[in-house]
Amino acid sequence: MKPRFTFHGGVHPPRHKTESNGTPIRDAGLPPQLVVPLNQSIGNPARPCVAVGERVLAHQRIADADGNVSAAVHAPASGRVLAIEERPFAHPSGLPALSIVIEPDGRDDSVDPVPVDWRQADSRTLREQLRDMGVVGLGGAVFPTALKLSDGGLETLVINGAECEPYISCDDRLMRERAADIVLGVGLLAERMQAKETLIGIEDDKPEAIAALTAACAGTGIEVVSVPTRYPGGGAKQLIRVLTGKEVPHGVRSTDFGVQCFNVATAYTVWRALVLGLPVVSRIVTVTGAVARAGNVEARIGTPADWLVGQAGPTPDSRGIIMGGPMMGFTLPAPAAGITKATNCLIARSEALFPPRPPALPCIRCGACSEVCPASLQPMELYWHARSKQFGRAQEYALFDCIECGACSYVCPSQIPLVDYYRYAKDEIWAAERDRKAAELARTRFDFRNYRAARDKEEKAARLAARAAAAAASAPAVAAETAPAPAATLDADKQAAIQAAMARAAARKAAGAGKDPAAPAATPMSDAGKKAAIEAAMARAAARKAAKAAEATPPPSESDAP
């Protein structure tokens, strides 16, 4: 099949691929320390699941995925965990990132692989396996591959082997040497996603890779397509346009057009993760530039970048390391940073290869940048709005359609670093969006706090009202228990007191009569008299008790009256 379509713009910078693509892939070796960053995907960093001092085995999971847009991280070699701390990270910002530092023991003891039956397993099981095996896009975007695995209904599966960036040749050597394994991974993806057609796009400056994959695809229904060499033809949208003629607008997924795109190295790691049960602990890296032995090495994730370049023999005039290609890459702020799954190339830079950029001059509005923009944008307008911090206007000119390929900066006669302004504008917009979301979250929390305080107040008032109602309901019973005795009872007590007083008077009278000398001698008290005296004493005691009770009891209110 010949490509029937093309994309707008593009440039033809010097390729510089022959310096590194002429020798087979070699093992990079084992460095003294592996600094494994936990930022290994475009999403959340992984969460450590090992402790300092613990011995780990090769392929052992040392950090779990944190959410859907994340991927697990595994030990590239057996050894001891020296530290879990922030270390320099391979990023333009130069900010550190949480990393797991491993001291290899040289034994490479490994955990047992965990393959899955990918033909019988459901989609959820396959996605979890890819996430737990740390499979991400190895073309540079490091988007979790599990999220791109659909359940079927795909029109076209596109496999990206273009590798358009100058100096980079890792995919070229991978396709030459491991074509059969790549085709197994591509076939796996095509079968699971039920693709009606599968196309592998390779730029025509890689004839050996085209021949190797064409031979490996024989009889599989997978078609290898040679596409014209033009930068940035390896961009996903640009390759989809060349192979299918479909334009994928910004903010729309390619799957909405029935197309999905994977890098050749990603397809290779998908096959290894599902069929062999092996996680991603290494990748092919091009080491080139100002070195004596340029080539491609299979390096373990976490290998320090400067150690890799040192193994290639840097020349005396080398100054600094570029991660990625010269168009979209960046100079490492910390050369000792451990490589990540996004590290496809390390270039030892020198002034002979990369002379200092001349000072920027005013824009002359020549329009050269718009002619080469693959997204059909107006780079000079984006530049003016970004420079004047009119970020809203920059978004109106489709700022986020920019893929930051650097073609505009490459052709600018005024030497303006246009892409740097676009990245600055995007960062400011993202920062403002994060601040807005943080403010909304704070406002939501404040509103909920007020709601919670009002709710607690209402609940307390309801409890107090319930207690008051219960007390009011029990008041009649308490009043009945403490009510004064009826009038009839009071009259009986009075009669008893009177009778006791009369008995006492009679007793005194009788006693006085007994003391009269003229009176006859007293006779002993009869039983009836004793009984009357006892009853009188008891009546007096009852009277005193009733009097005390009457004094302690308040007078009845009107509501208590019978």
C-alpha cells in the first residue's frame, strides 16, 4: 500500500541517524546505583510498596499504580533499597521527584513471571495486567496503554514506526532485530480490538526495518506502509492523516474516528507483559552525539543518564546531555537523573554539533512558521499573545493544538524560540486552571463546613426539644406522687390527735388523784389502761409525723386542686 494522503507543513532537518543505527543493540550493563523515579506515566506517580533496607528481586513490583491514569513500577535488578526520597528527575523543570534508589547485587534474582491467557481473559483483566506490568506508550508520551485498549469495533489499527526525530534510531534497531516479537504484539492488539485493518507506518529512510517487518508480517494480514520522510511525520495525528486521510481535531479522540495508534516499542512490551508476564524494566535508548561509540543500548530504567553516556565514551568537547531529539528534546538540568520509560535518546552535546543560538530578533512576519506548522496554526499570533500574557487570546488561536514539534522555531529567520513561549503559555493556563479547581474545592469545603455547623445546631435543638417534651409528659405522674393528702385524711389525723390529748389529760387527772393523801391507795393500772396509754402514745407520734409532713409539702396550686 502506498500512502494516499499528506499533512500540512513539515521540515527536513539533517537526519544524523547513521551514527547510531549501524550497530546491533547491546546491553548497557549494570550501574552502581539505580535511581528509579516513580513518575513513569503521564498520570499520577506510583505509590511505593517496599521499605528502605528491603531486598528486592528483579521484576518485583516496588510501586503500585495510583489510579487509572498511572502505571506500576518494578525493580530493574535485584538488590537492596537504599532510599525512598526525592532525587533529580529527567524533566525540563529540574525539580526533583520521589524515587526508589536500589543498590544492585549483581545476581539478578528474579520473581516468577505472571502471564495471562489474553484470548480468554476479559478486558478488565487485560487492562489490570497492563497497568500492573507498567506498560505505557514508549514513543515519548508515556500514556498508560491500558486506557487505549478498547473492546472492539476498531476500523484501523495504526502502528507507529516512523521515528521522524533526528538522531534517534532506537525503534529502527528494534524493528530490525525483534520484528517477529513486534508482529506478535501487533497481532495481539489487532485481535483484541477487532481491527478491520492494521497498518504499520515506517518512514522510507529505514529500508532494513521495512524489509524485516514485511517479512515478519507475511500471512498475518498486517500491512507495512512506507511513508515519506518528513518531520514531524511520526506524530500520531500526522501518521493517521497520511495512512487513513482522517483529520483528528484537538480535543477529540482518534477512536471516535475508528482509529487507534500505538508505537512499535509499545506493541513489543504489550506482548511481553501479557504473553510472557514480564513487566517493563528496561528500554532501548539511543546514545549518540559527541561520543566515541554511538549506538543503541538496552538500558534498565533508573540507570543514571551520565553513566550511560560515560559508557559510550564522551569526547572532550561534550558539554551536557540532551534527552530526546534536537527538535523536541531538552537539556537535562541534572545529568545524574535516572532514565525513565520516556527516555528514547541521550545526545552528548557539543558546540560543534549544537552551536549557541543567536540572540532573538524582532519578528518580521515572514509567515515561514505558518507554512511549516503541521497543525495549520498561526505561530506568530500565538507568539504575540503568549509574550503579552494574553492567554485567553492564545487559546482562541488553538494554542493547545500545538504539538510542540519545533518546526516553527527551526525555520524562524529571527531565531525566536517560539516553542518556549507556547510551553510557557500552556504552563500558565494549566497553573491557573489548577488554582481555579483548588479555589472551587476550598469553596466547596467551606460551604460544607457551614452546612455541617447548621445541621449540628438543628440536631442539638431537636434533641433539647425532645427532652423537654419527655419531661412535660412525665410531669403529671410526678405531681400525683407528691400531691398533699386529701381533706378526709387530714380530718382523721386531727381526730386522732384530739383523742390522744384527751387520753393524756385523763391520765394526768388520774395521776393527780392518786397523790391526794385523803384518797385511797392507788391500785395497779389495769390491762385496759395500759392499752389506752400505748394507743395514746402512738397517736401522738402519728400526729407529730403528720405535722412535719404538712410543713414540708407546699400548698397546692390551682391546677392541682381537685
